[in-house]
Amino acid sequence: MKQIIECVPNISEGRNKDLIKQVADVVETVEGVKLLDVDPGATTNRTVITFVGEPKAVCDAAFLLVKKAQELIDMRHHHGDHPRFGATDVCPLIPVAGITMEEVVGYARKLGERIGKELGIPVYCYENAAFEAKRCNLASCRAGEYEGLAAKIGTEEWKPCFGPNVWNEQTAKSGAVAVGARDFLLAVNYNLNTTSTRRANAIAFDVREKGRPKREGGKPNGKILKDENGKDITIPGTLKGTKAIGWFIEEYGIAQVSMNITNINASPLHICFDEVSKKAAERGIRVTGVEIVGLVPKKALIEAGKYYLAKQQRSLGVDESELIKIAIKSMGLDDLKPFKAEEKIIEYLLEDKAGNRLIDMTSKNFANETASESPAPGGGSISAYVGSLGAALATMVANLSSHKAGWDERWKEFSDVAEKGQQIKDELLFLVDEDTNAFNKIMDALSLPKKTEEDKAKRADAIEQATKYAIEVPYRTLCKSFEVFEICSQMIEKGNPNSVTDAAVGVLCAKAACIGAFMNMKINTSGLKDKAFAEDIISKAEKLVSKAEELEKKYTALVLEQISK
């Protein structure tokens, strides 16, 4: 799975549109990064910029943005309503897909170190990227704001994590920047069949982590109770990592519970929906739907779709588009207006819109492209595609088996197989295009200049590395196609007997994919200089091919025997 992170830098300028554009524009100079939003605020004199992409590219774009803001913004003349202490005030990195928080922390700290070293800006690492507990809270790092920074950075207690700890012309102009790693913040509104803001607020207080003040006698108008330190005593809400209030929306003529989910791992979207619905029902109110403000990671909707299918005791091993559809309908994401997944899901915004992927072609166009005089797609891509069809057939049998009348108690057993089949299928579909990309890397390397000895050495190294990759990709196809045997064999032995031949064809596809991928590996090793690498990977591949041939014979014979009775 591709790793994706989000970056949401806030710059200390919200009024000069030309300046804001210059800062935001540098983001799109980095390949692989997509600028999603630029949101200026005149009163706060602050702009929130949002972009996403693969980690290294996002960090490069963030560095360029901080550099441009340093050039254009002079903090000595800045005034606004929002707390701030630097030209780029905060620069958080946020995991979106395929990456852990620990990995994002590493990227944040490296980014902070680079900003401090190369740009000479004081850097404070906050939230998950903080080096000590007291710096986790952004408010603590920014205490005193810009006006107090001169005295702060020279102290041992608040010395910057990276960059200079002296106050001079450069640091006075740039101020400091807080670089952090935090969870994705999901903004959600729950639509209610009421116009009462008071009741919407009551539901919000029921669920939000902070809860509500504890009052004397438990009465709504009772005196707020205090602890021995004079602080309000609170009754915590039921959802960790959430903030919520109730309000009335004139545009829609309804009340809503407006919620920020600051930790979607602790409180996933679907759990929040069910809990708000439960608390609303206790007050005689119904949640009619959900409005997601801004963007949402695909994972949040995939998990929701699986959650609601499981509640129905239906197989979870369906395509992601179906899972997203289930999530949309289950939570009423299209209650107030159409929910367009291609515009709301972060990962979809990063997909190739030019229609250049082989797997986006119709089956007819794919076959015609293969038959054309172009050398790609070739045998490697076809092997991956055939393997994906084998996985798809096993998945189909698992889904049919999970819904078979009289087998209701076995739905989870078959659902697990179908889920695994979907994962294998999706990985092999990715490898269809990746095999062609690997071939193109060799062509690119062969086209490099070879005029000088230095040119020749660089070209030779590029060819060697590209050739290795062109061996590694079909090896991945071989390994993943070999996994198809496991799910096909389970369906032959335990699945719906009416579909046993479908699983058998899946076995044949798996064998063809394994042997085809191996042949593509073999032909690419002939020109490789690193013979040890070639011998090792071919040896491992030969063992898998031998096992694949044995399994195909075994299960083909078994199925032929079954259908001959």
C-alpha cells in the first residue's frame, strides 16, 4: 500500500492574497504532492494550507513552504487575533494511509532538523514528535507568543529542539515554527430531526470526551460543583478523542451536533455515529444523517462499511467501492447533499486522473493494448492480471458460500476467506501496472547519455538497478499468486459445492500466473551483473513454482473426481 501523509502548515498571513499564493504555489512544484486547500482568515491574519502525498515529497514541499514564508513574512510587523510565534507558525504531519504514527514522528523530526539547520529557524517539536512531555502541548511551546520569544529561546528550559537559540535579525524576522506529528482531525456534523440547539448541546455533552460540568442535585440549572482546588468537577462523555457542541443551521433548518474527532483510532467514525444516535434516541431525537466537513481518509469509510456488514452478518470480503457505498448509506452521508467519494476521500484525490493505468481500461481495451505493437503490457503484467482473476474467483466462491441458505452460522468463516481474497486481488492488480512501470524504468535507463566515462558509469548503474527492480516485481507477483492456492483450496474443500469448478479455474489461474511471473524473472537475470542476487531470488522462485505445479495437479484432480460422481 502506498504511504500517504497530510501536512497542514499555518502561515502568519491572511490578508495579502498575492503573498499567500506565492507561499502556497511552491507546494505544487514538488512532484507527487497535491495541494488540497488554502483557507485564509483576515481577522486572524493567518492561512491554513493543506496538501497530501508520499512522505518524502510532502516533507520536501513543507520545507519549501517554510522557506518561502521566511522570505516573504516579517513577524516584526504581524498582528492578528490567533496565537502565533512564527512566519510558518505550525507545520504538523498527519498519517493518512499505509504509515504508522511512529514513522510520521521520524519524518517530522527530520523535517524540523532540516528547517533548523538549513534555514536557521528555531524549531519546536510538538504533539507526538515532542522530545519531552511538556512540549507535547502546542500551547506550551507557543506560550508568550512571538512577543515573548526573544527571552524564551535563550533559556535552557525552552531552548529550541533544532535551529538557533539566539535572537538576531534573522530569528526576529522569521520567529519560530512548531513541527509536529498528530492524528488526523475529522470534522463531522450529525443532522438531527429537531430545531432545538439546547437538546443538540445536551447530546454533544453526553458524548464529547470533556463531558459536562457536574451540578448540585444533578439539576440542569444547579450550581456547578468544584473540587478541593476550586476547579469544575466534570462528568466525562463517552467518546475519547472528541470535541462537540450543538448548534442550529439556518441553511438546513435543523439542529446539528458538530464534532471534531481528534483521534479516529480511539473513536472511529462509525462508533461515533452509533453513540450519537444512541444518546439522541434516549432524548427522543433521531440522527438523520452525517455531514463530513472537508476530507476523509479512505480507511474511515472502509472500516465503517465492514462494521455495518458485520452487524448484518454478511461477508466483509467485497470490493472497496461496495464497502464505501455501505458506509454512505448506513450513516446517511448523503442526507443533505450527494456524497461524492472521488471529491471527499483523500486517496482518491491522489489517483491518476489521466486514465493511464492499465487496470482502469475495459477488458476489451486491455486485450487490444496487449495485442498492439507496443512491448508493454507484456507477460509480467498479464501474469499479475491472471493471478488477480484467480483470487477473484476464490473470493466469489467465498461470498456465495457465506450467503448460502442453511450456512448462516458459517458466514464469518467465509467472510475471512473473502477478505483475504480481496487483499490478494488488489495487490496483484497494483502489480499489473507496476510490472509495466518496471519495464519503462529499464527503457529510461537505456536512453541515458553515454558520451563520457562518468555518463557510462551512471548509465550502467541505472540499468543494473532498473533490471533488479524488473526482477523483484514479477517475484512479488509470483509470491502473491502463490497465495491464491490457499484460498482456492479452501473453497474447493469447504465452499459451496455448486461453485467448485470456479475455484478450480482459480487454481489454474494461480499456476499460470506463477509460471509466467517466473519466466519474466528468469529472462531479466541474464544481463544482471550481481549474480549472487540473481541466484538467490531465482532459487526461491523455483521452489515456489515447483510447489505451484504440485498444488495445481492435486486440486485439479480432486475437482475432476468430485464432478464425475
